[in-house]
Amino acid sequence: MKNALAAVFLSLSAAAAPNSLAQSAPPPDSTTPPRLSFSITNSQVTLRSLDGGLLPLALSDQRQHLLVRSYGEDEGEHLDSNPDPGKPVSVEASYGDGFSRIEVAHIFGDVSATVAADTVLDASFNDIIWGSGATFTLPARSFLTMVAWVSIDGEAAWDSNYVGFERGLISGTEGVTGERFILDGSRATSQYFLTALNPLDEAATFYYYSNLYANAYSVTPVPEPAGWTMLAAGLATGMALRTAARRRLRGTRP
């Protein structure tokens, strides 16, 4: 179980990336630049005993990763960051009029992300990958809740513009239960309420993860020959990681 958090933490970037390659071109008569915005607001994390009393959070292995890219056929800018998970962070990249920007309060806080392509250029690709994770130790007979509003808004909702978001609490101890939330597409709004429950008379471990993948194109991307090998590997890895996550959600061992 020691590697569970790291495995789930990387699952969306491995599994969602293929979605960004199987796209259709925008309508010829469209003049609206591809643009997507994503936000997590009113985030709350609370730990209580089963009798309702508030308890302090016990965390370990906190981590956060950001990748922001904006580029065209000939040049571009790539920013890769592994920020402190407990501090606010903002990362931005731009190419022409295309840009990608993300702001994170901290790994359990609010998130704001914007991805836009440049329709003036022959080819423009902009994306964001964000992941965060931590290990929770829940005391005996307690439960943890995570609540927030999640919104995806696409001004040009073509197939080539996509946002995928996933957040979960994976049980690491037999006899406890966790949940996960998934929202993807180009326009959607939802509130989620995730719970991790420890009914045992001893402490239990839970793995938290949060993943975001968002991209916008001005044209249909075509993978380079070497990219197909990476794509196949990503598909296989993504399927294996998601299978492992489902097993842990059911409280079983691989």
C-alpha cells in the first residue's frame, strides 16, 4: 500500500492524455478561440469523531505537481513545477495569444485554471496537468469529509477542448471506506461531498489524491511516430492504475 498514493496520483495524466490526441478539428466557420476555464471553490476539509466532535487532521507525504505548457509548431514555453503543497502557487505559460494559467491555494484549497489556444497561428496547443496527494491517518471511530464546488466552462466546446478532474479518498486499511468524484467534459458544474469513514477501534490510513487535466487546441494534433509508442504505454499504464484504484475503493488487495 506504500505505493498506492503515488500510483493514483499519476493516473489522470497517464489515462487522460490519450483523450487529447483523438480529436476533431474545429468548425471552419468558427471564429471563437478555443478557451476553457476550471475552478474549485468553497473547499472545506473536516475531521470529526463519530459522536460529532472536531478532531485535528494528521497528514503525511503531502505532494503537489504542476505542468503548464503553451506552444506552436516551431517554438514554445514549458514550465514544470513541484511546489510546496502547503503554500499558494501560480504558474503561467504563453505562446502568441495562446496561454495556460493555474492558481492553487494549497492542495486542499481552491483552484483556478484557464487554457486558451491561438486561432491566428497555424498550430497552437496549451494545457495544464495538476496533481496533489497526501496520506490521512484517521483516529478510531472517525470520519473525514471534503466538500467543494467544481465548475468547467468552455466558450468553444469542440471535441479538441477537454477538462478532466478527479479527486478521491482511497482506503488503505481493511474495514474502512472511501469515495471518489469525477467530472469531465467542456461545460459542467457540480458540488461534491466525499467521505472517508473509519468505524474501527484503531487508527486507519487513507490516501488522498486530486488530478486535473485541461487542454485547448487551435488545430487537430497529430502525434509524431515516436509518440504512438508513448501513447500505447500510457494507455496500458492508465488502465492498470485505475484498476488498482478500483480495487482499493472496494477495500480489497491486489
